[in-house]
Amino acid sequence: MDFLPDLPTLSMWLVQYGSFLLFVLLTLGIIAFPIPEETLMVVAGILMRHQKLPIPGTVLAAFAGSICGISMSYLIGRTVGGYVVTKYGKFVGINEARLKKAHLWFERFGKWTLFVGYFIPGVRHFTGLSAGTTKLHYKQFALFAYSGALVWVSIFLSLGYFFGHCGLALYEKLELTFDELMYGLLILLCLVASAIVIYLYFKKKSR
């Protein structure tokens, strides 16, 4: 259960404490604390639009918080593995079943899970841990995790900045479950890949 207050109070907190609060909350949210990260970023985007938050500092804080959170998860997984996570993770909503499910997804989709996992609530909290426990090389981890963070942050800050409260309502209506979103992304990738292959085939044939 998310423990952040209602939207007016959250907005007031962001205005009062600025980008530093956004950085801290996103870091904790990625690690696995119950924080609605997407809602938080959309609200931050709305405040940027109304010039109540500085654009450069807010974007930087959101990106830094995201990569800091997932890097800490990776470090935890790399150093202490699943033992401490399984034993003490219940205090922040992590249990063995959810961690195992994330491991299975990581094994099936590999490093790309680090990239798309941000968009799947309940999964981004485990992708860093999974990468760490499987001893994924840091350079590979950073490439997929940090690029995914950049895309994730850009989308949700932009949603608030360009569409305001309508963007927040749109996000809440379009929330999907873990499996639905992942399979939707895979279908989209397959369609794009198929279109590229067909285009290249007919381009080559026309020469």
C-alpha cells in the first residue's frame, strides 16, 4: 500500500522541499518502498509546467533517484544475494514468491527486463536485485538499467508537463497488470520487428 498523502499534500511537499524530495522518494521507491513513482513524477511534471519546480533540477533529480535506487538494489543482490532479501524483505513488501517471479522473468527476457521493468509496477523493485544475484556484469547492468530509467523518467515527467491533470487521469486509466503490460510490450516489439523485416525485404527486392 502506498504511504504517500493525497495529491494536494504531495504537491505541497514537492514545492516546499523541491527536487531533493523527488530524488529521495524515487530512490526509496525503486528499492521497494511502497511509493507511487509514476504518480509522483506526473505531479512533478505538472509543477514544472506551472513553474513551481525548476525543470533542469527536477529532471536531474528524477533520473538520479531512479538510477541510485536500482543501483542500490543491484549492489544488495550482488553482495548479499537472496538470503538477506528473503529474510528481511518482508518489511518493505518483498517476499520470496515475488522475488522468484522476477528471477523467472529475468531469465526469460534477459537484460531487457532491466529496461522495460520500470514500466511494470512491482517488477522494477526486483530487476536490480535479480541482476545482482545473477552476477550480471556492471557495464551491462548500467547500459540497460540507466537507459531504461532515462526513458521512464522522460515519459512520466512529460505526461505531467504537457498534459497536466489530464495526463494523470490518463495514466490511472491505462494502468495494466504485470503480465498484460509485458506481453503487450512484446507484441509491440514483434510488430515493429516484422515491419522492419518486411520493409528491408521489399527494399532489397526492388533494387
